[in-house]
Amino acid sequence: MIRTLIVDDDALVRANLSSLLDWESCGYHIVHDCINGLQALDYLRLHDVDLLITDIKMPGIGGLQLLEQLRASARLPVSVVLSGYDEFELVRDAFRLGAYDYLLKANLNEHTLRRLLDDLRDKVFHEAAAPGTGRKEELSLPPGRYIAAAFSVQNFAQVAQRYGGDLRERMQRPMLELARQIPRVSARAAIRAVDPSYYELYYQAADPFRAESGMDLAVRQICRVWKDMMNLEVSVGISGVIPHTQIPEAARQCGQLCRLAALRGPGAVCGSLRYGSLAHRCEQEAAACAGLVEAVCGGSGRDAQRQTSLWFVDLRRQEGEAHTARCAALLLGLEQKLQLSGQSLAAVLPERQDLLDTLLEMDSSNDRELWLQGILRRVQSACAAASHQEADPMARARVFIQDNLINPELTLKTVADHVGFNEKYFSSRFAKEYGCTFISYLNGLRIERASQLLLQTDMKIYEVCEASGYHNVEHFNQVFKKKMGTTPKLYRQSKKNT
């Protein structure tokens, strides 16, 4: 059974979802329901689920914040969001955070729900039942002592666009195969994918003193082969030596360290001995920084100014390590927020490769505060510029289509990924905006280009075909005749005779 969690603050919606159909006959089991994101996070800390269905707008922690926190902790299950008719911008944000699909509350009925559940079962969850293709591989580790490591792919939003389509096949599988070909890994370690952006390694530590150096070499070899063979940078978190009974706790700590390592620049590693305490405190301080992060990265200038003043007033009440931890938590929150929109602190502050150690080397709280204020101003400017560029996603889609018109691999999904929309949502939005389907619009532009080439050049028909974005001449002739009422050859002849 596919374990399902429903999250909505409206009891009627929760009851309606649960009773619309016989879930178990579709292969699903509703394990629990929650009234808000905070309750859902508490449940998910203790229980695994396969499918999350969540409302977008809820008091306290809403659906977007829920997805964001689950994604940041690498615990995001397959997710579907519930939305109203006026929430399409929020739906777009949900897709950027990793949502698989959405349901309109006004159209919620047995047919639409069953169709969605059948689609999920056939396209997503059937993979989980097949050996070697699941969402998270299960490892059978013999009793003993281990060192754990976590690897997070940096700039994953851009990486996902580069690999397109099936990330598990095109990216995850080659990454695992390359790592498992390293002799040190194949002989003494086990590696698995949590999802295409996040991997876990468990290294046997029969001799703890030699194991630490062995783990360090294994990690560096994995990072090097992923960089050289796939042009992928990862941040890494490494635990100390632990018994196999503590592997779940070590995995969580590695996740914290891995996120912290992103502040140290491309390919950085954070070990538990030096950074473990700070990583833990950053998790505890995250809530105190959330309001400022949201205001700086997406709020109005006035709201950002107000939140900044309040945050620094509270910061000055902290002393010593608590002051440093609060500053590090703010940097980490900014990094995670920027990554959701395909940006990073490294891009905003290219002159500073290792923000974390720069912070830790500062002796006075006054130095840290002045430094952070400068960073906040630059992040706010970068986010405002990006927001201005993305104000009209459909205009960006149109420009992207024009720029890639002659690429025969240009598809609806390619353009949807570029603007951060789900394919189904982008298709309906595109048709509403332009009054035609995507393929009709694309063919119209290509045939218009082909017509110009036929009249203005002496290119052969097959050359015009290729220069207009079509794979083969036969298909090109069919589309051209459907649009223009005649073949390309006759069209050229008729225009030359007039």
C-alpha cells in the first residue's frame, strides 16, 4: 500500500478527500491527517510516508513552507498540492519546491482524484516496487562500526534542467555506477541515492583510526569522479565513527553538515568534529531567521527593513557561540532560499568562496553584524533583480521558444522546466494565454521561418527543414502543407511566379 498523509486546516476538505473513493482499492492507505504544516512536520519526523497531499494556504506553517522544510532536510515525499482558482502563482512556487501535481479544490471529485492516483501509481510508485529503481534504496548493513557521509548536488535547479526528463535514469544511475566503480568504495562501503540530488555513503570502520583517513580518500575520489565525468559539484557532510545502531542519527547529522558545507563553496566538506555542534545549533536557530530570510528574498523593501531591524536587535542579545550560530543560521537560510530560485550566495558574493570560515574567523560580534548587513543588502538587490526578470513567466517562455526554435528537441516539458512550471499546468496556462496549444504555436513559428527561408534563400528543402527545427523532411512537408495549404516546393514556385 502507498502510505498517504493529508494536510489541510479545513476538516470538511480532509473528510471529503478521505471519503471520495475507496483508497485501498486504488493501492493507497491514508495513514494520518494533519491540520497544518507544523503538525505534519512532527508526524514526518517519526513516520515515513510515500505521498503527501497538502493545502497551500494554512495558518502557521503553510503548504509551501512545509515543502521547503522537507526538501531542505531531504525528506520530501511525492507531493500534491491543493489550490484555489486564484492561487496559480503559489502553485508555480510549489512546483519549484518539488511538487508532482496539483488539485483544484473547486474541481475535487471522484473522477479527478482517481485519475491522479492512477497516474501516480503507474508513473511514480510502480518504480518503487521494481528492484533498483525505488525512491530510496534500502541498504542491508552488517553489524559493526561505520562512518556516514551525505552528498548534496549543488545548484540542483540548473543541474536538473541540464539533464532534463528522467533524472533517475540520466543522472542518479550514472552517479551511483561511477561511485561504485571506485575500488575503495566497492570494497569497504555502501552508497545509495535518497533522490537524484542527495546521496548517502556508509564506510566500514573496523579500525577507527585508519577508517577516518580511508573515508576521507573515498569521499574525495567520489567528488572528483562526479566532477570530472559529469561536471557535478557536491557539498559533503561526514559523521564520526558510530555503531550501526546509530546510523539513522548519523544520517540526520550528515544532512545538517551537508547543508552547512554549501556555505564553504563548491566541493566543500564539513566534518562532525569541527562543525557538528554548529550544524545542530543552526537547525535550532532556523526559526529565528525565517522571517528575515523571507522578507529579504521576497518581501517589500519596507518589510525587509523592518525585519532586519528586529532581527539585529534580537541578535545583540546573543553572546559568544550563540551569536555566531545565529549568524550562521541566517546565512544557511539565505542559501537555501536562494537555491529554490536557482541562485546561490556564491553567485551573489563571488569574491567570497568560504563564507562559513570567514564568519568563524571574526573575533567580534560587531564585525559579524556589519558583515552580515552588507550581505543582506546584496542578497536583497539580487532577489529584486531576479524577481523583475521573472515578473512575466509566459513572456520568458516566449523568448525561450524563439531562442531555441531550430532545436528539434524543444518540447513542452523543456519550456515548462525553464520557467519553473509543471508540464500540465504550463500547457493549460499557455493555451489560455495564447489561444492555441503549445505545439500549434511552435509549428506556426517554425513554418513562418521556413516560409521566409524558402523565399529569401536558395537552400534546398531538406536544409530549410533542418533550419526550421524539424527532424525529417516528410514530417516537415506534412506540417507545412497543413499550415500553408501547399507543399514547400510548390509554395516556393508559386511565389517566384508572382
